[in-house]
Amino acid sequence: MTHIYNFSAGPAVLPKEVLEQAAAEMLDWHGSGMSVMEMSHRGPEFISIYQAAVRDLRALLSIPANYQVLFLQGGGLGENAIVPMNLVARMAQPATIDFVHTGSWSGKSIKEAQRYADVNVAATSEPGHFTSVPPQEYWKLTRDAAYVHICTNETIDGVEYNFVPTIQGDTPLVADMSSHILSREIDVTKYGVIFAGAQKNIGPAGLTLVIVREDLLGHALPICPSAFDWKIVADHDSMYNTPPTYGIYIAGLVFAHLLRQGGVAAMEKRNIAKAALLYAAIDVDDFYENRVAKDCRSRMNVPFFLRDETRNEQFLAGAKARGLLQLKGHKSVGGMRASIYNAMPIEGVQALVDYLNEFAGR
């Protein structure tokens, strides 16, 4: 059987060891006689799973004690509504939210936020077709904005921040890190809020992670559903309503796996090597093209185009025959996209590089 490498942008590849452990524990978790999917979220068995997941995530990201870790539902798009509902009431109304528009996901965030506050697009790379991050010296931020929102890795457009913005005053920086969280070291204290959908580097779809500084809790709009009020969720240790228990379980297995692999620093080193290998194959001649500025290229999501796009279907068919799956680009941008998250081994990237060279006749 052909070895399969899954380059899907999400739901995405998970570590083989995690899937094997989950399979082994499917019918009976640690002698409890229950599957995790059958457990009460308030029972001692699941509480131990939850506590271990929080502990390991705090260790992976060196999360300070004055930040809360929340597990929610609704996905990344849902969190784009939950964030303004929890933060805009900090300021006198009408509040303004500053956005830096770097691609499809920050664009979705802007549309959601417009329901709850005035929006100022402080900078945009749209004139350049979202191929870079606007340098901060050109940002036009609002004085006393409710917060500044960035998407630090654009899954669709393949653009990643190579710097942490400096925000003046007490305006918090909010970062959507859905598609590169745990792939590189970060300083959590530079952000007021970090959020991420789980289905890239953490676990299955349906789970959302929020890391929020405690002073930002307790400011939800009256219209915010109680299940999405961060203060209520934090006060109940993410158990105010039934959380996505199996998603938290898988996330916990992933966190423990990453710690055994050497933590985020080790993963970043591997991700740099994987991305360099793939971009080198794309850049070697003019058969393929990546349009993102080199200093803003994502290590996780690598979009590329065949110069002769009439051969796209032939390329995808050949890739599938070799076990290289989910390489078709997002429908909004076309072309190809290889997502090489933490769980993608370098052998998978090498297999893709070998095919790129073969298809190009090198």
C-alpha cells in the first residue's frame, strides 16, 4: 500500500502516536471501563484529563499564572464573534477595534467584528493581493482602541508574521494563531488574548482554545451568551456547559506528545527545516511559483502555483497516485497548497519535493 501523507489545511494530520494511543484507549480509558466519549465532564476521570491538558499546554507555551486557559466550542470563526463580545465593553461606547488585514481570515474577522463595534483597518496588504504583512511603521492605529486584532498566520494565503507588533498604552493585542500555534516559540505576555481553532496543530475540529489575560475578563457585552462569556467560562474551569470532551482529550494527548518531542523549541527547529526544503523545491526554477514575500512566508501553509495551470488536474492526479493528498489550493485563491503542520514528518515533505521534481522533469 502506498504510504499516505495528508497535506490538508484542516482538519489536519495528527501525530501517528496520538492516534494509536486514542485507538488503544477507545473502549476502556485507563481501566475505567468507559470510553472518554462516554465520560461525564464532571467526573474524576475526565477532570484528570482536563487538568493534565491545561498543565501541559501551560508548560509548552510558558503561560504565566495571570493568564487563563479556556476550552470552548464554535471554531475559529465563532471565536471571531466571541472576542469582540468579550472585549469591546472595556471602552466607552461606541468602541473601535483596530485590524491589520493580511488575508482571508483577518477579512472574516473584520466582518464579524463590524456587528459589535466600529472597525478601523489600520493597515492592509490587499493592494498587493495579500502577499506580505504591512510593516508596522505604516499602521494607522486608533487612540484608545478596544484592542488590536491580527491573524499571525493566514492559512489560505500563506502569510505569517515575522515580528510581534508593539502596541502603545494599555490596548491589548489579540492574535488569531489558529494555523501555527505550537509551531514556534512565542512570548505570551506580548498578547492580551491568543485564540486558535484546534484542527490544525492541536486536535480535531470542534474545539477552540483561548489564552486570555485575567484583567481582560469580566467585560462581556450584555448580548454575549453566557456560555461564551470568558469570565463565566474561566470561573467554571471551562465546565460551565458540557465542553467538547473528546477534543480536549485528543488535545491533551498532542500536548503530552509535543513535550516528549522536546517541546515547542524542538518543533520550531523541525518546522524551519521542513519549510526550507519545500520552498527550495518551489523556487529552484520557474516551473512553480510562490507569490508571498520571502520574509513573510508561512512555515505551516505553503501555497504554490504551476506556471502552466492547464496541468493542475494532471498534477493532483499524479500526487494522489503517490499518496500525497489534499494538495488542491483553497477555492478562493486556486493553485496548490501544502500544509505542513507539526505532525507532518520531514519524510512527507521529502516525498512531496521528490514529486515536485519529478513532475517538473528535473
